[in-house]
Amino acid sequence: MKHEETKGRRISLEEVNRIAELARLSPSEDEREQLAAKMSSVIDFVEQLNELDTTSIEPLHHVLDLHSVLRDDVVRPSLPVSEVMKNAPQKKGDYFIVPRVIKGAET
Amino acid sequence: MSDYAVTIGLEVHAQLLTNTKMFCGCKASYGAAHNSLTCPVCMGLPGALPMPNRRAIEMAVKVGLATGSTITRATKFDRKNYFYPDLPKGYQISQFDKPICAGGSMEIRGLFGVKRVGITRIHLEEDAGKSQHGDDDGTLIDLNRCGVPLIEIVSEPDMSSPEEAYAYLMEIRRLVRWLEVCDGNLEEGSLRCDANISVAPEGERGVPVEIKNLNSFHGVEKAIRYEIERQSEVVRNGGKISRMTLLWDSDKGETRVMRTKEAAHDYRYFPEPDLVELSISDQMMAEAHEASPEYPWVRRERYVGIGVKPDDADVLTAEKEFGEYFEEVFAGCNNEAPRAVRWVIGEALRWRKELGGGERFVVSAYATAEVAGLEASGKISGLAAKTVYEEMARTGRSDPAMIVKEKGLEQVSDTGALEAVITKIIEDNPKEVERYRGGDMKLKGFFVGQVMKAMGGKADPKATGEILGRLLG
Ligand SMILES: [Zn+2]
């Protein structure tokens, strides 16, 4: 596929809107246009990898030559609640408080 | 209940009974002060690195082996991305395309017969925290549960009635308890169930609707029944079932819409870059085999093989502990299955229910076997044995022989003493003796009754019968 043909069209505005929604971001109209173009060029760049023949290559999930680094099931001290709460913009007793979530309205 | 083809699949989450969380050393327990069991890893603070809990992996492998699943020897973790305040990282570490177990099955039984339900996959993941709604200031968040290990057991859509779904869930519960990987408490959320249900005219493909929040066994059955009715009604009226997620409201006994297809999730799974691949070693496989107990269905067959009736074998394998108890009593009963079954089901389990809150045996298996032995040898009557048993259950005593002595419950099998009593009875009842000798054999019962009366119920029935037979001739 030729670069010029697809430029700016790999990612549509609708896709940008959808991604923004999922990421809880609200870019302006201008920014959406820019994002569509930029994200498309990123995809174009990565697309070059498709020129390689990878038919006989196993997918690699991690670049480190390590596997199965596990931990024994032994309790380690947690943080003191006072420390934990230092991160809380709002708290009530030992609870964090977040803007009200309607029960079950998971999004 | 429905004229249409009903298809049900269940997704069951089971909280694993590990000491610590899935990816950090925080204690995995309940009832601690809010947010006191948290650390940079489970709160998702930047830079914190997760490390998987070996025990949780072993537990998942055990469940995989028990369900005949294939263990994925080269497995990995993935990120499932979504925003919710009880998930501070903004993603849950789960497994996407390489679940630790795949392709198993479970046999379920009920009035519908025997059926095998496929298990698509079992994967490991971390739990979210707890949100408490309804406070005036906002939603309250406690992250103690955040990061606790879960397995999600996903069934094939092989069930076709609420009864089957109920039986399947009970079977999962029995298994995870049996393997000691989860306490199986649905009400407290250590076992959670979502159902996918579709209803369609025979031969057509239905659209699955998901129901969440099924937090009791009967709730599962009721919610599924309700949903089948609702979808059947839509289909009957020529309508179309739309894909959506419903919440079961157990107070109102109805489902309500949680989200529709338009708002469908896109979890954007990708390999968890903070974790390396996980390979299940031969050693780990061998250890999981080693640590696996005799499975309930294997034990059931073994019990039937030693002369336990199938229904009784079901009762004795409802909990692993019952079988262990039964086997001790069985050994103490000279391996007489019917006697051991009678004592365990008729007495031990009955008193467990009545006085042990259904959670503990109130008389030890050893003491139960001892009473059964006293009865078997003829030292005490069956009635006396029950009296002794009740005394033990109510007082916590475990010395049946002493109770027999104290209450004077020994049977008299001393032939000399019995003969004297019987001789006297024969002298006192000449008319009955005459009729008996004349052929009215029914009167044997009258004489036994007289002997029992004279002996305060403690005459050994076998010896009594023999002496009566001899003296009445
Ligand atoms: Zn932690």
C-alpha cells in the first residue's frame, strides 16, 4: 500500500471520537483533526512491518528473555492507612471519596 | 416453560483462598479496616511492579486438572482497560488469548438427568475494590479487595434450563470448595455468577443477553427463569431480542437494563508489559496433581461400589468432610456400608444440621463409630443407641460406654436371668401359652412384649427370641 494514498485516512474522525471517549478525553475539534492525522501517520509507520515475512516467527509478548518470575504467597506489610490517604483528594474516614457513581452504571 | 430453544452459559468468578493478593504481598482478607490492606502495586501507583502469586497459579491449575481442561503451558497476562473508581490502575490484569486452562467440562445431575457442560476456559485475574453507593458525599471506595486473585470459569452455552444452570453452579461450588481454592460463598461475593441467556425459535440463533449481579443460588435460578420468560414473550410477539447487559434486582425479582449494545465495552486488551510470560513447569504440573484430592465424582462411584445407595452416595459427597467422616465410621462398623450410612446420614448429619448450624459435626466420627459398634454387638438396643447419641450430641460428651452405664441401657443377654423372667411369664399366662401351643403363632409378639416390659426394654431381642422359642416349644 502506498503511503500517499492512505495518509490521513487510516484513522477516521469517528475512530478518534471513540478512542477519546474510551480514554475519557475531550479534545477540541481542531485537536481531533490533528489527532486523526497524527495517529494515521503512526499507523502508517508501523505498517512498514507488514513488509516483512513473519509467517514462521512466533509472536513475542515480551522483549525480556525471562519467564515465570513468581512470588511466594507470603504476606508483606501494607502501607499505613495514613500514608495511603495522602493520595486522596477527598476522603471520609478511611474511605476514598469519588464523585457519585450510579450503582451498576459501569461504563 | 418455553416453547423456544433456550441456551444458557455461565461465567463464574471464584475468589482464591490465598494468603496474599494476586500481584503484591498485601493480605487478601476481609473485615480489615478500610484501605488498610493496600500498597503501591494494588493501588496502581506509578512505577509499582506486579509479581504473580505462585499459589494462585497452582490453584488455577488444580481447578483446570479437575475439570479435565488443557493447561496452557505457555500462558501470559493481559490488560483489560476500563475506567471505574474501584479499579485505580484504569485496567485490570487478566488473561485474554492464552487463558491458563481451556477446553474442560463438568458433569451435572438433577431431575433433568445427567449432562456434561463444557468449560470453555478458566483464566486468572485480579479483583477490583469495593464501592459503596448511597452516601451523601459521594461514592466511598475501599481498595482492600483490589488485587485479590480470582479465577473466572467460563462455560459453554450448554445449559437449557434454570435447573441445569443451578446444578452447574452448585457443582462449581462443590468443586472449588473440595479443592480448597475458594470458600464458595455466593452471598458474600467470594463466588459470583453472570449468565448469558438466549431464546430463539427452534433452529434459529438467538442473541445472548447477559445478566449480572446474581448473588444467590436461588437468585440465579429465578433471574434466568425471568429472563427466559421475558425473551420468549418478545419472540412470541414477533419482536427482536437486542444485545444488552441486564442487572438482576433480587428485591423486585426482575431484571433491568445496565447497558445496551451502543454503549458496549471495548476493553482494548493488550499483553501486560509489566509481566513476563508464564510457563507452567512440569514440576508445577506434578505438584498440582499431587495436591489434588480424590474428586467428588470418583468418590461417589467408589462409595456405590462398596454398597452405598447412589442417593446416599450423593449426600456423602456433598462436602469433602462428609466423606472423610463417613469413612472413619465405616471402618468402625466393620465395613458394613448400610450401618455406617444409617449412622452418618441418619444421626451425625442430622445433629450437625440441628445443633451444629450445618457447619460442624457435633459428635466425632470416632464416637459415632463406637455407638454403632455397641449397637452392632447387641450390647445396647437400636433405641438405646439413639438415646446415647442424642446425649452426646447435646452435651458434647464422647464416652458412649459410660453413658450406657450411667443410664443403665445395657441389654440383658445373660441367658440365666432371661430364663428366670421368661419362666415366670409362662407361668403367669397359661391361657396365652395354650393358644400359642395350639398354633396361634402371633402370640409370640405378646410374649416378647411381656419380657421387654419386665426387663425395662433392655432384654436382648435375639436371646429373648431363642429362649422363648425353646421354653414355649
Ligand atoms: Zn498491595
